[in-house]
Amino acid sequence: METKYLALPGPTYVEPDVLLEMSKPIFNHRNSKFKELLIDVTEKTKKLLMTENEVFFLTSSGTGAMECAVVNCFSRGDKVLALINGSFGQRFADIAKQYEVEVIEHHGTWGKGFDQEKIKEIINEHGDSLKGITIVHCETSTGVLNDIKSISELRVSEDTLLLVDGISSIGAESVETDQWGIDVILTGSQKVLALPPGLAIIAFSHKALLACENSKLPKYYWDIKTYRKFYKEKKETPYTPAIPLYTGLLKQLKELESKGFEKEIEKHKNISNMVRTAIRAMGLELLNDDHVSANTVTPILVPEGIDLKEMRTILLKKYGVDVAGGQGKLEGQIFRIGHLGNVEPLFVISVLAALEMTLKELGHPLEIGTGVKAAQEFWFDGK
Amino acid sequence: METKYLALPGPTYVEPDVLLEMSKPIFNHRNSKFKELLIDVTEKTKKLLMTENEVFFLTSSGTGAMECAVVNCFSRGDKVLALINGSFGQRFADIAKQYEVEVIEHHGTWGKGFDQEKIKEIINEHGDSLKGITIVHCETSTGVLNDIKSISELRVSEDTLLLVDGISSIGAESVETDQWGIDVILTGSQKVLALPPGLAIIAFSHKALLACENSKLPKYYWDIKTYRKFYKEKKETPYTPAIPLYTGLLKQLKELESKGFEKEIEKHKNISNMVRTAIRAMGLELLNDDHVSANTVTPILVPEGIDLKEMRTILLKKYGVDVAGGQGKLEGQIFRIGHLGNVEPLFVISVLAALEMTLKELGHPLEIGTGVKAAQEFWFDGK
């Protein structure tokens, strides 16, 4: 059976009218048509990110944008605090270490938020010498939403840049780039923006752009100075852009803006709460507490006696439902339902229905319909 | 008027059935469907490149693949000879210099081939200490096809890797990766493969892969060791791939294979010769001599008294024909007709017809129909 329900934390379902928009003839990326498109997506992305900062687009996955953030802001030997409570927090640290940045790894518990007091101590200890903090907003591997605003406020030095991976949060969580003092924020096309993978977005604050001027790390494709110069002088990207993703992005940004950015965040929040309510009603255990759970992905402990691989295979082959497994140290222990982008309540109810029947088939003691009923009631009452 | 004739050296026209193929629903890049696709495109790409070397795919433009080649093969201080006779040869050198590779820049004349004797001297002078040579096969900025096979044979040390940018040549020129001893070859999706931009292809020889193991240059997203491990162990890419470009690539590779790779090269060669014949018949001057001219792009000197910007504007607005300007030091002096990928003789004849009428309108002394007639005759006689 073909996948009909892509319940991953990315890539996400792409609407046919977006695919159609992206199927229009390729055009010259050095002509006015592309320049106008680039200006449009730049300005609309600023609204999405709630920022006046400069926005750039990269032909890469989100990981490329993470590397771009690091190599533009720092130099060899710079002290950077990497806040890690999942795979992607670790990735930020690993990238910086590749470039001989002096990374102070602070490990929180996977599936929990950070202990603000401990972080405060580390930041105070290093004072002005701390050149940056890296953090993931929604840690896709655990479904934990880290508190960016509070971490930002713990900074004691003007010189400490805050680099935020917003890959699976932007559009589905409140992100006030300027208000919160985020220096670099980045995301990818295949998450809440509900486009195919292949385009990354990154925004640099004035302070971060000053750091770019002084950064000594080697770079070429990721060098933001080149992107900045091309945008300023020609409204172009320096290297051939992934044109269809820009036309798709414009469509999606217009759509999000017309629906209302706030409303979209609320939709994701409601769906997340609905899923959590249903999972609890089914007697399954959630990895995270409610107060740290992200709106885009719900990680669930694999019930005892259930073979995860078998469960995922039945879900996929029999029901066309694709849920994600665990990552890193949580591999084999959890599975994750992604609910971001174009998802609607009935989509998630279908996923839950298939999950109940699959678990039942595998011998898990569970009354079919319990979770679905709880989800329906949650939604019905909330309307 | 919309662009109807994309006569650029990339991005090129994408067929509707390829766009349709790429518009199929997004699927999980960690499931068997993607793994099978990745194996398929890997194996078929090997045939295209005439190689048994390992092939990898990057979500990036071609420039990203050039950086990938450099950062995986070398270390700081390594001596590398950069052969430069156009913008892209310079780019290879600039990338390497960013990473403090000791770059020996050898400048040939833009629009000419290299002087083999001079290169031989430099290679002999450095002997075993020369860790690599970078060269562009088809220098898109000048339309010169560099002689890779001969340069390869000039090497005197087993330690000298040959890195080749085949971005606008692969598929349209004979490239015998293994026979010629190319260590790294790379290309992009938006050229002869006639896909939208956003995917780069890169192949490493056994010797180059050994160099990857020893390279000390910092890298994360471009680290071929990671791609290699993921392909070997899981038949996956490490980071979310640009899925539709892989489905499109499979379709295009199947198409090229069924048409015959040799036949496609011949098609490009014939079209190139047809364009050159027509341009000469029109009394315009070609930048390059026949024996160094590439099959994919024809650079033409801007006729005296003609305003290039005005010429391109009329071509685009009145006829929907988009030809490229010059790059780097040739900006303003030449324009380039790209004829690669899905191009057919009648496409090029349309472009030539529009060019004649545009030049006539701008007061250039030229009898309308001369170039078109010469192109028709060339094609008719060759059939």
C-alpha cells in the first residue's frame, strides 16, 4: 500500500495545488521575475519570523543551515555553549566542534526541558568570553519545546549570540525573533511550510551580521557575506537557486498569512493536545510532560511486548500510515507521530484509528475506539 | 511575454512529464521506497559517468559539490594546481583558498584551451608534493571544453588527485571517468539532466576516498564519510534529501539510457555545430575556435553598436527568448546561447530566428533569414 498518511515530523504532506504551482516552467534566476519572487519571499518570511533581521535562502537541508549559522558567527577557539537535550542539539555541537570552536556541551535530559539555573551558572561563569549559545527550539527527536525566550534572557554579555534551530517549530510555535533577541534563526521547507525538502531559510540579526564580518572560519557556499552582497546589489542568490521551491514558498507564505500566523499556531497546538489526550486515553505513555511538549510532534513510549518494527510495518503496509521511530539514544524505545503543516484533526484521527487497530492486532490489551473517541470529544468540545 | 525559449546554459527546460513525475506525493526518506530509489539512481548515474566509483547526492547547487570535492580531498597547506580559463575555474581556486590550501593558480586565456606544455612544466616541478589539480570540463562562462584526458595524463605522481567540474558537460560530452583517471567528478541537476536546480551529483574514486579519510579540513554537511556510511549501512542519505529531484532524476536517467548516452552526446554536438554554422552565416563572431568549443553553450561577441541589455530585453519581451549574458571579465562583451538538455534543432532555429530579427530591429546590417537558412541546411544535409 502507498503511504497515504505521512505522520512524520517532516517531510510533510504537500498539497496538490502547491505541487502544481511548483510545476510551472523553470525560468532564469538572473532575470526580474526571480528578483521579484526573491524580494516577495524575503519580506513575507520576515513576517513569519517576526523579525526585521536579514533573511537568506540556501539550497540545502536544514543541517546545511545549521552549519551556515556556525561558520558565519564564530572563529576557531571561540567559546560557545551548546545546549543539548536531543539529537539535533548534539548536531549543533558536533558541527561547531568540526571547526575547532571551543564547545561547552551542556547536557539536559532527553525528553525534559533545561534547568535554567544550571545554564545561568554556566553563562555567568564565562561572561564576556561566551561568544554564542546554540539551542534547538523544537527538539524533533524528543518532541520537547525548549524555552528560547528564557534562555535568551539569561545572557549577561552583548557578545553572546543566540543561534536557534527552528526547523520543526517555525510556523507552528510562537517565535518572536526580534522580541526574544534571537541572533540567528533557521528552518527548512519540508516541515510546517509543507513544501518538499530542499530549501533552508536563515535570518541573521545586525549583531550576527557584524560577527559574520569578523568570523575567520573557512566557508564558501555558506558564506552569508556573499548572499548579502548579491541580495543587496542584485536581488539574486549567488548560486543557482532551487527555483520551484521559491514559487512554492511564496504560495505557502501567502496562505499562512491569509489564514493568520497566530491561527496556524493555535491549530497546531490544538491538534497536539488532541493527540496527547487520545494517547493517554489509549493507556499509552507519552515521553514528555505537557508543559514542555511541542505542537508538531508527539513521542510515545513503545508499549511493553510490542515489536516497534512490526508495528510500523503493519501501520504502513495495511493502513498506509507512516509514523517515525526514535532517534539516537531513543531508537527502539519510542515512536513519534508528526502533526505539522497541512494536518487537520481528521487526518490525525485516522492515524490514531490505525494505531489502535495495529496495537490490538499485535496483542496489546486495548479497547478499539478509546483513543479515537477521546480525540473526537476533545475536538468537539473545543469547537 | 513569458519566457518560452530558455536558451541559457542552465537552468534548462524541464519536460511536463518530468514535472508530473516530480509532483507525486512526498514519501518517507527513511523507508524502503526511498532506499530503492537511491540505489537505482546511484547505479544509473555510474553508467552515465562511465565509472565504478562511488556516487553521492547532495542537496545543493553545483557550487556546493565543488566545495564538497575540495574539503574532502585536501588538508591545510596541501599544494593544489588550479587550472583557470574562466569564472568556474576561478571558483574552484577561490574555494580551496578559503580553506588555506596552497593553491597554485595557472591562468589560461579565457576562450582558449590550456597550453599543455606549461601545465606539464608546473606538474613536473612539484612532483609528489602536488596533491591535486582542479579543472572545469566545460567552462560555462566561455564555452571552452577543456581536455581532461590529456591533463590527466600529464600527472607524474599517484598522489595527485584530479578534480573535475562536469556541471555543464556531463551527458552532453564524452566523459570517461574511470578511463581518464578522474578522481572526483561532479555535476548538477539543472543542466543536461534537465531537472530543476537543487540536486548535485559527485563521484569519488578509491584514491579520492582514501584522501577523504585523511583530509583534515573542517566540514559537516559536505563530509563524504557520512554519506558513505549512510549509503553503505542503510542506503540512505544522512540529511533529508530533496525527494522529488531523485524521482525526476531516475526518470531522466532511464530516458537518457534508453535513447543511448552516445546518441545524446552526438545530438548535442550536432546542435552545437549547427548553431556555430548559423552564427557565422549571420556574420557574427564566435568567441571560441571550433576545436575547443563545448557542445552545450555558444558564446558570441556582441556586435559593434549593439546594446547588449537592449538586445536581451527585446529577445525576452518580444519573442520570449532568454539568452545569457557574459560572466566575470567577459560581462558586456559576449552573450551566450545555451543548448543543452531537452533542446532540439527546431528550438535552436527559433532562437536564431528571434536573434536575427532583434539585431535587425537594432539596426545591425544583416539579411533576415541568413542564419536560419544556414542552420536548416546544416541540419538537412546532416540527416
